[in-house]
Amino acid sequence: MTPFWEDPIQPVVDIIGLDHVLYSSDWPHPDGLADPVGYYKFCEEEGLSTEAIKKIMGANMFDLMEVGVSGPPLLRTPRQVDRFRARQNPQPRATP
């Protein structure tokens, strides 16, 4: 368990194993993250693989809850999330 998102995650993974690590946030508590993409990026900076980050950010929860996921993957990279958000909130075009 890491009480703060800024704490290194690798020691936790080393102690309890990757399959037992789940992302969570206490938002809107001041120590929580409003946007989980920030934690994804933090994990990338910490050197975790994309597969490890996907497990932490959701795949392990699906396994724990024994929930099967069908269809396209739900776990996206920050770039994919940014593109999705841009499509959902298009910027108005300037009129000539």
C-alpha cells in the first residue's frame, strides 16, 4: 500500500506482487488524484511497463471481482485518453 500517489510503487510490487496492486484515489481528499491519467503517467516515469500499468490501473480489479471483459480494451494510454477527450469536447472553429 502506498499512502500517497507520489510514493514509489516498485517496492510495493516487489513485496506483494504485481497481481495484488490496484489503483485507487481518495479524490476529492487533498491527497487523491482527480484524474487517474496522471497516475498512469507517474507509473511510466517510474519505469513500469505498459502491461504492469494496465494491471494496476484496472485489470487486476477485473480479476479480483471475477468480471470478464469483452470487446475492445477499456484500459487506454494517456495519449488515447487525450484524443478521446478531444473528440468529446471539440473546440469551436473560428469563422472566417
